[in-house]
Amino acid sequence: MANFAKPENALKRAEELINVGQKQDALQSLHDLITSKRYRAWQKPLEKIMFKYVELCVDLRKGRFAKDGLIQYRIICQQVNVSSLEEVIKHFMHLSTEKAEQARTQAQALEEALDVDDLEADKRPEDLMLSYVSGEKGKDRSDREVVTPWFKFLWETYRTVLEILRNNSKLEALYAMTAHRAFQFCKQYKRTTEFRRLCEIIRNHLANLNKYRDQRDRPDLSAPESLQLYLDTRFEQLKIATELELWQEAFRSVEDIHGLMCMVKKTPKASLMVVYYAKLTEIFWISASHLNHAYAWFKLFTLQKSFNKNLNQKDLQLIASSVILAALSVAPYDQTRATSHLELENEKERNLRMANLIGFNLEPRVDRGDVLSRSALLSELVSKGVLSCATQEVKDLYHLLEHEFLPLDLAIKMQPLLTKISKFGGKLSSASSVPEVQLSQYVPALEKLGTLRLLHQVSQVYQIMKIECLSQMIPFYDFSVVEKIYVDAVKHNFIAMKVDHMKGVMLFGNLGLESDGLRDHLTNLAESLNKARSMMYPPIKGESKLVEILPSLADTVDKEHKRLLARKSIIEKRKEEQERQLLEMEREEESKRLKQQKITEVAEQKRLAEEAEQRRNQRIRKEIEEKEIDEAQKLLDETRKKKKGKKHILDGGKVTKQSLMELALSEQLRERQEMEKKLLKLGKTMDYLERAKREESAPLIEAAYQQRLVEEQLLHEREQTLEVELSQQRHEGDLKEKNRLSRMMDNKTIFQERVLHRRHEEYERRRAEREEQISQLIWARKQERDAKRKKIFFVRSEEERLRKLREEEEARKREEAERKGKEEAERKAKLDEIAEKQRQRERELEEKERLRKEALFGRPAEIPRPAEPRTEPASAPPAVAPAPGKYVPRHLRQRGAEAPGQAPPEPDRRGIRPEDRPPPSSDRWRSDSDERRPALGGGGPRWSSSRGPTR
């Protein structure tokens, strides 16, 4: 590496190496100088060195060297003189573009050059051999060898410049200009791959700009100038993408524009929005998204009507007709029916994105339900007056398709309207963003819509119709196309119909497919059997409440679970919102601090720049004064030389720069006038000479022309005579050939009949074999169905028998349990009755003992009782008559019955007379009571005698 005391020395050394043909060494020496740390301060010679450096990089196609050098030069002059970097980059791009154009021109010149020795030979042998070996044509080979390297270098130049200028607020205009030139390069040479890469590069630059917001000298998107430059770049990208028919990249460009506007929370100008929606209509139409296409047309119509003051009535009518036809082209049924939940969610998210792009909402709402629909669009078009602005044919077509009910004449009345509509269209003079509108593109979609409307109306009137009649009613399509259309409509439940090709008819109505019936026949059978079982064995009423509560309980649990999940999500959202607010506050504080720091730095830079500007102005004024003195001195010397030997007009006066300048200008003016006189005289001389030459050559040209006419007349007559003779010879030969072949006509007819007869026999034989195979197949399938049905019947019968056995076993067990329960209840009741009788007997014995004691001791009873009359017979001991309802022992009752004239015994306190009591043999518990009675003190006399002595 050579060390130079001054940068000028390196430039001189590089020029010396270039002069001797060592450009690579010259480039290396300049590269070492630029990347050296000694020259980190910008100075004027470095700019000249950079100009020479980029020239060498372009000549040698060293893109890597150019990128390194430009990056180093950007570091050097970023804070001092950015305009110098801008000039160097412009010079670099100009040289690259110029070299690429020269290579392209050279390739065209090589292609068009006539480099052939023999004019009768098509190609040279070496050219043929080279084309066979390489498989390329001459143009392809020249492009690959000459043009392609320079195009690659030019593309690398654009990428290098964009990479150097990215995120630089001082060179935003140059960045935008470079992007526009790169887009034009891709458009001019149809470079689709490079265009995609270019879009991705610009998209990454914007993402990095948002990611590293604290970077120094980064562009501020909130500034109107910066925002306008970025928007112009994106809209140019959108235009080029549509011109190259890169629709996916065009849609991504639309999303970039929408994202940029959502980022800065500003809406672009109306002129840009018109371009936005015009390109959206093309993108949605290519992607067969007719609903979004119609909404984009509606937005475009609204913008043109509101902001385009130069829009005439004809163009407005044509745009309105396009809006109406685009809305009518949308399918009248939902395309997302009968899809999975995941597909429905994806479709909903996609519709929200499309609605945000079309509506251009800077703050889209996520919880919107029904976003876009055909019915809502048509009603809005009618309410906003778009239909009134359309042509009369479009209005008639709208009323015919949307409001009329003509099941037999709908398609016939549509056809002339569609024919007239297809002729409308053309260029729009007052709408530059929408250059051309063609209504014929909507005719296929309208024909499909008319077919659907006709089928739907016919299905409401008829139940069956012949296929021939329906084909005559629809002149647009063949029946095969109509069949595809109605299959898609039936799939989305728009109409209910099916075709019977054997009978040649179409069946309308609420018809289910046979496969659905076969698929659900077991389910239907189970439901029918369940209903029959509920009718035969109605459920217990006590279980109805539980049956009613269980489903509601599951719903309640599900609702409570959903409520808890919703509450949890709300709490998480609130936490995220608080965190976001804290981050926003921190970000705002940081931005304020950076803004204050930036203001301070800007003020300091401004002060330094002002001081540098003052020093530069002083230096420039000093240089101008010195230069004026030198120029005055030179003019004075030249004036003295020219006026040698003559007196000057300024005799004795002071010679100044102004006087000398005036004198020099007067001399120059005089010389120019003399030169113009000489040129005028020379021009007249040349005119006279040319006129004389043409007058002499005119008779010679006329004579040559007459001679050429005579020669061509003779040639024409000779060729015509030769042609007549050849025609006669060919006619005679054709007649002879015809006569020769006419003898074979009978043989040809016999052979043809033989072939047809053999083919007919073969056809009949194969048809019979086919029918036999079909009949055998039908019989086999019938046998298989019968066996299957028998098997199913046997399985069901066995299940029914087992079910009845289970029910009988359950009923027997239930009856046994009921019987045992009843016996247990009766036993418990008997035991309770016996216990009650025992307690009653004990009370009677106590009463009897008390009465006996009173009779023995003559004491009155403690409990007062009503007085009863006493009768004391002479022979019997005194006895007390029992009170009614009071227990009387059996021996007393027998004694009373033996006494003459005694009253019948009274019933006991339960109201049962002694004669009404059941005999002892009828009581099944009698033996047990008799066995227990002696232990309990059964008889009155035994009890009294046993206890008497003790007491």
C-alpha cells in the first residue's frame, strides 16, 4: 500500500497507471486511499478521487469495490457535505446506465450487421455448428455475452445505492429517484424476478426504519415531504407491478401502502387514492374476487365524482355502469357454506383484511360481523344514486335480474341487453388514473348470473321440465355448462334440483340426495324406534323434572365456563393495555429526551455550519476578487496586442475591467457578424450548385425509368405465357388420373359395406355381452342386499327377544321386592298391634287391682268417677258393673252372662264386642301370645293369687 502525502498525488498516480493500461492497479490504489484512516476529514480533492474511482469500478465492473468505496465516502462526508455524496452517486448511476445502453445498442448492431460472404448461403458452417452445439440462437448468445453482464452490473448498482441511502433523512429524494429508476429498469426489460427482490428490499428498509427509531439521521415519516416521497415510491411500485402482471406483488404493494398510512395515521391525497382503487379493481378482477372488485369500483366512483372537477357526463356514466355491472357479477349465494370451522375463521379474517383495504380504515375494528355482502352493496348503490348515473341498458338489466320474475323469458330478454353492453367502453379523457373501461369483461359473469336466476325462478314454478326446453330457454351456454353451474348452486344450497339423464328431464323442489338418505337411514330408524318406545312405555312423571334440569344444567355450566373465560381474557387485555400504556409513556419520555437532544445537536451543527459558511464565503469572495484582477490583466494584455500601433479609445483614461469587458464584447460581436455574412454567402453558393446538379440529372433519371418499364413489361409477358402452359399440362394430367381411379369405385363401395357390416356385428356382440354383464351384476347386488337385509332382520329380532327377556326378569324382581315389602309391613303392623294389646292388658290389670284393693279396704277411689247403682244379690259377692268402653275380664263376662236378667256385655274401648272377636284359631300369632302370656302374668286369678301372699 503506497502512502501519499496529499490525495492529489494518489489521483495523479492513478491517471498514470490508467494511461499505461493498468486500471486494476489504479483502482486498488484509490481504494486504499479511500479506506485509509488518514483521510477521514472531507476535502475537495476527495470528490474528484471518488469520480475517478467510480469510473474505474464501472469500466472494470467491480461492484464490490464500488460499494465499499461509497460506504467509506458516506462516513467521511455525512456530517460535512452530503451533497458531494449525492453527486458521486448520481455520476455512478449515470455511468452504469450509459454502459448498459451501449452494450444493448452494440448487441443490436451485431444482430443487424450483414457479415456474410455468400449472399445465397443462409448461414455459415461455423454458425450452424455453434448453434447446434450450444443450442442458442445468435441473438441469445450475443445477449448472454455482451448485454447480460452489464445488466447484472446495473442491477447491482441500484441495489448498492439503495443500501447506502437507506434510512438517511438528508438523501431521501435521491433514494426515491433511485427506486423509481430501478422500477423503470425492471419494466423496460421485463425483469420480474429482480422486481420482486427490489420490492422486498424496499419493504425491509421501511421495517428497519420502524425498528430502529433511535438511529441518527433517520427519516421522519410524520414530515409531509418524507411521507410524500415514500408514498410516491409505493404507488410507482404498484403501477409497475400491475403493468408486469405480477398480481401477488401488486397486492403486497397495496398492503404496504395501507400499512404506511396506518402507521402515520394520515390519508393520502385524492389523486393517489384514485390510483390506489383503480389498481385494486384490476387485482380483484384477476383474482376472481368479484365482491371486493365491486366495492373497489364503488370507492373509485365516489372519489371521481367528488374530487374530479373535469369529469364529463359520458365518463361518469361509463364508470357508474362499471360499478353496477361489477356488483351484479357477484354470485348470489355464499361461497363459504358447508366448510370447516377453521376455514370459516380464515375466511372471516380475510374478509376483514379486504374490508380494511377497500374502506381504507386507518384504525380497523376487529369485532365487525358481516363485513361485505352483495345485497348491502346493491342497496347502497341504489341509495347513493349510482344506478341513476348508469346507462339505460344497465338499468334495464339491473331491474330484469333483481326485480323481475320471468322464468321463461329471462335469458331471451337479457341477450340483446348484453350485446349492447359489450359494445360500450373505451378510453376516459377526463380520468387519467382510469385510462380505459371495457364493459365486455362482465358479460360472462352476467350470463352465469342470468342462468342462475332463471333456474331459481323455474324451480319455484315447475317441478319437472325437459332438458331440451331448458336448453332452448338458455341461449348462452350448452347444457354441459349449465349442468356445471347448477351443480355448484346445489352444492351451496341456492336451488334444489337434479337431472335424470335416462328420462331426459330435470326435477325441481326440495329434493335430498340419495346418498344422504342411505347415510342417515340407521339414525332415522333409531329415532322412530325411540318414539315408539316412549309411546308404549311413557316415562315416570317424577323423572321429568330431572330430565328437564339436566340439559339446562349443562347449558348453565357451559355459559358459566364461557363467562369465566371471557373474564379471564378481559383481565389479560387490561393487563396488556396497562403494560402498553406504560411502554407508551416510557417511549414518549424517551422521544422527548431524544428530541431535546436532537434540537441541541441541530443548534450546535447550525452554529458550526454558519461559521463554516462565513469562512467559505470570505474565501470565495477573496478568490473572486483575485480572479477578476487576473481576468482584467489578461484582457488588458490582449487589447494591447490587438490595438498595437493604434490609439486606444480610452485616451489617458483609467483602464478598468468593465471597460475592457465592453471592448472585448464589441470585438467578439463584430467578428461574429462577419462570420455570419461569410456563412450566408457560402450557403447561397451551395444552393446554386445543388440546383444545377439536379437540373442536369433529371433527364437521365427519366430515361432510366422508361427503360426499366419496358424490361419489366417483357418479363411479365414471358412469365404469364409460361404459367398458362404449365396450367394446361397440370389439367391434362389430373384428367388422366381421374379416369384411372374411376375403375376402383365399385371395389371401394364393396369394401366399405363389408367394413361397416363387420363393425356393426362387432358392436351388437359387445352390446349383448355388456347387457349380460350388467344383468349379472344387478342380480349379484340384489342377492347381496337380500342377504344383508336378512342378517339385519335376524340381529334386530335377537336384540328384541333379549330386551323382552331382560324386561320380564326386571318385572319379576320388582314384584318379588314388592311382595317382600308388603309382608314385612304386615309383620311390623301385627307386632305393633300385639304390643298395644299387651299394654292395654297391663292397664286393665292395674285397674282391676286398684278396684280390688278398694273393695277390700273400703277406701274411695282416688279418681272420682260417676256414681253407679249397685245391686247386691244375696248369694253372690258384690260386683261392680263395668263402665261402658271399659275392659272386663273373660271370667267376669261369663259370670255375668250366666246370671239371669243381666244385661249383655258392653264393647271394649276399641268398640269391639266379645262375640265379634275372631276365634283363637284364626289368629296366626295366637300360639306365640299364649306361650308368652304366662311369663307376663296372663290370667287374673293366677296373677292375684301369686301376688297376694307377697303383698
